[in-house]
Amino acid sequence: MKYKIITFISLLLVVVACISVPLLQSVFAQRLIRRPIVTFSSETPVMKEFPGASDQWKDSRDTAWMDAERSAHMIKPHFDNRVVLEGEQRTGHTYGNYTEADILLWQLETERLVLEGSRIFHSDALLGSTNGVSCDMCHPDGEGTHPETYPKYQVQLGRPALLRDMMNWCLQNPCRGEPMSGDDPRLRAMEAYIKAQSSGKTLQYGKH
């Protein structure tokens, strides 16, 4: 009888183990999936955030960072759109019922996009560079990017390319980072910055 009880208990423990272990593994796996990525230093754990994701678009009332970016880098001036308040596009025209407030809004929002592009362009961390290289190391203040010449045949790619194609080539090669998707806010902002810095240049697609 004693041996039967021991055998019964052993079988019961085996059954319980067979049921509980998969459940525990499932719960543990879910906890790992939901757990934030943490990188450890020699002292304290540091949360790893996606570069630029937390402040990609800043509060419209906070313009201090814009002034700081202007001061740090040579940003080309925005076009003066007050001309639309005169002549054929003056108030009363079908497509000209604009005000000074509209002009200021257009400028503020466009400059915010361009200045955000400048901020990323000059930051290896926001670019996702793995070797400390940022765009401005080869193109200070956006020089030498020649957005006015795209599309053109790009030797590095072996095909005709758009500006953003070459930007991604640079991200993958000099910066040793990952390419950005076409709708990545960082790519759009940098493209806006590069084009803004070439303001006034004549469009000549295909030029080398």
C-alpha cells in the first residue's frame, strides 16, 4: 500500500509539472515581449529609446529649440510670402483670402520641419549611426548635397536615384546605420533641410 501511495504521488507530480511548466514558459515569454529593452552599464540600467522618437515634433509653443538650432547652424532664410497679400493674390482674390497670420503660420511650420531636419542631420545618435559619423561631417551646413540635380544616375547605386535614395546610401555606408523608410519623419525632415539649404539654386536634373 505504501508503494502504491508513493507511485500515485509521483505520477501526480509529473502531471502537475507537465501542465505548469508550459504555462510558466508562456507567461515568462509574454513578460519578455512586453519588457522594455534595457542596456546595462557598469553602474545602473539605462532605458534604450528609439532616437528622436520622443521629441520628433515639438510643441508649437516651444520655439526656444528652434532659436538654438538657428544659432548653432547656418540655416537659409524662409521665403517672404507677404507678396501673396499684394497684386493679383490680394484679399478678395479667389485664392488670395490670406492674412498676416496665415503667412506667419506657413513660415513657422515650414521652419520647424527644416530645423528638425538640421537637428537630425547634425546628430549621429538621431541618425542611428553606429560609428559616430553624422551627415555634417561630409556636408557642413548641408553643402555638397546638390538636391537640385536629382533625379540622376548615381554610380554608387548603379541606377537613377532620387535624393532620398542617396541619403539612405549614406546612412548605410559612411554612417553604418539602417536605411529609413520613405515615410520616416526623420528622412522627411532631413530632406526638407537639405532642399532648404540649396534655396536659390537652379534645378538641373541629371547634372553631375
